[in-house]
Amino acid sequence: MIKHNKISAVILRTAIRKKEIILAGNQNLKIYGLLSCKSGKRMKKENRVFFESEKTAIKNGYRPCGHCMKEKYKNWKDGSVF
């Protein structure tokens, strides 16, 4: 997990291009989602974190976003295993 305010813009863009970062999350709400999510793009920089995998996000106690990951969110809400 990488905090947005702890990484430079150049390093962040490089990591995204190399697919080292594939998900973003809100550290206050404990929600993760796609980098392209409209809800995620609106969050404050100090609340944003990045993940290299979905497994890492789940391991850190985050849940799927209800907007960009509807099916995974539904499974989480219903108590299904990923």
C-alpha cells in the first residue's frame, strides 16, 4: 500500500504504466477500486492510497467499490468469498 501524498507524480505515473499499481483506495473509508473510477478520482489526495493487487487491498481490510466493481461489491455485501 502506497499513500498518494508520499509518492512523487513521476514515480506514480511510471508505476501505473508498468502495471505495478493497478488499484486505488480511500484510506478513511477502507474502499478500493479501479484507477479509472469517477468516485475515486474525486477523493482528496491525502486520503488516497494505491495497491499493486486486489489481494493486497483485501489483506489491508479494504472492500470493493460499489461504483466501479459492482459484482465484487455485491459478493462482498452478500458475504461471499472472493
